[in-house]
Amino acid sequence: MSNRCSDPFDLHNAPAGSGTAHRFPWWQSGAFVRSPNIGLGIIAAGDRFRFRAFGPIVPYIEGAAPLFNNPFSWPIYITEIRFLCISIVQPETIYKGDYEDLGRQVGIKISTTNRGDVLKEFVPMAALNTDPYVAQGMETSGAVITLPSDYFIPSDADFGADLGIFTPSTLGASAKLQMGIRGCDPYNHSPVARFSEYQDVSYAATKSGNAFHISGTAGGQSLRNMWMRDLTFAMNDAFNANFSGSFWHQALLRVDPPQGPKWTTDLVTPVSCIADQVSISKSAITGVNAGRRDTIISHKPVQPYLLMPQDRMDIEGTFYSDLQYNDVNTSVVIIATVHGYQEAPNVG
């Protein structure tokens, strides 16, 4: 990651537009949802699927624009492909280890417009994992998203984000959350941290509806210019104790950076899809979240996958076996996120 704190800084020629970062974040997410409970049928061996834009359930099936694509007029570099698999099975049951790892039951093929086949044949999703440290087998009450390059925020600028909860039947009540941005002072290189108000976040089905603003003030009184290095999110421990690490899978984020290009074309993105590390701590045998089984696969190529303007990456999946446990059809959500950076020229 580039350290802009070491760059010369001139207050009268402060960075703006495409100069606010060497590299801007970029990500795009898609989902596959199949649940007999909502009339989408069962999963049988040999079934194939592609990912659809994260949003209402209907477009997952067909008719949506292909993912994953570069809509900009400059290159995008993909440094990670992440798969988040969530299955719901019978509560209060001891599960076989091989069932819990959906990564071994799902095959993946990948191709890009300019490279052709990255994976010509279906490969078990688990075999693509190159970073075992992304998935954490412990509970966590926070999440961090590190930027690919320091991003300049003037003292009087607002950094905005919306955050909402996707699944009311699982989470029920609201949570208390806080968002922060951390970085350094461009003048003396000292640490800088700015935070939003601590507030309740409640259910939002297709969009996040709880605004977090890290506000500047007119003239920048009492605040400082900063090079931002990461975003942080924290929730109250009482809520975390009840719902374990699965909360961040269902916390939907939309960011609104003050300058430069958009960071994503997603309507919203689950925080677990772009956070540095993700909890897969299992829920208690009893309780509202019992029966969830989570798998995280993080594939980080040696060289980034390149998407030129209008190029796309095609990710196709298949199931090696029927998705059942004890002869009962189970539900599954698989979210795929391609994550990387963009180098945008001349963007205001």
C-alpha cells in the first residue's frame, strides 16, 4: 500500500479528484440464492449457476446483467476473488465436518474477456483458497477495510456511508454501530482518527437505510486534513454475544466518498465480502442463529486479473452433490466478490 504521508504536501495545492489517491478501491458483488422455503427449488448434483447483482431475490434466477464487469473508461485490477457461503441446516444437530465445508461441494470456473479461461474446468472452490487468514474462527465485534492506497480527505469534507441489516428473521432487533476512518496527518505524519456517532442500525431489505457521516465543518475548525488508510466498524458486545461472527455477513454497506470515482457499482455490499478478516465463528447449538454454517474462500492471484474498459470476468459454479443433510434439502446463499483497485485519470 502506498504511504502518501511521506509525500510533500502543500496546503494551497491540496489533492483533488483523481489526485486524492494513487489507487482507488473497487469491488463488485453477486449472489446465488437457493431455498426450497421460498419456492426456488432444491439443489441437485450437476446444477450450474452464475451470480446475479445483490438485491431482490427475483433477479438472481435470470434476466440480470452479467457480472462481473468494468463499466469505467480505465483499467481495473482484481487482487482478490472472495466467496462467502452460508447454509442453513437443522438446528441442534451435530454436523459432519465434510458437510460444513461447502467449499468442497461447489465447483468454480473463471474466465475473463482478455485472458480467456483462467480455470477451464470446474475446480473445487476450496482449492482456490490462497489466504487462510481471512477466515477467523473466533467471534469479532468489529471489521476493518484497508484501502489499496491512502485517500485524501480535507478537514471540511464529509465521508458518508449507509449501513443496514439484511435478515430480520435471523437478527431481529437492531444493533448499535459506529463507523470510523483512520489515517495520518499529512503535515507531521501523526495518526488521525475520525468517527461517526454511535447509533442503532435496523433491518433494511434491499438497501441500507442508516446513514453514518464523518462530518467536516465549515472551514475545518477543530478537525484536520488526513490521508485515510482504512475504514473501521464496531458493534456493541451484547449484540455480538447473541449472533456471533455472522453479523457482518448480513450488514450491508454503501459508501459515499467525497472525491474521485465511485468505489463500486453495487447497490450495497455485505461487510464480510470486503473486510480484511471475517469471523466464521459458529453459533451456539441453541439460539436464534443455530444451524448456520459459514465458509469463506479467499483467492488472491500472484498477479492481479486485469479488466480493461468494458471487459468482464465470468464466474460459473456447479454442485458436485445434492445439497442435503439427513435427506432434507437445505438452503444456501453464495456471495462472490471481486475486489481490487482502479487507477482513474482526470476524475473530478
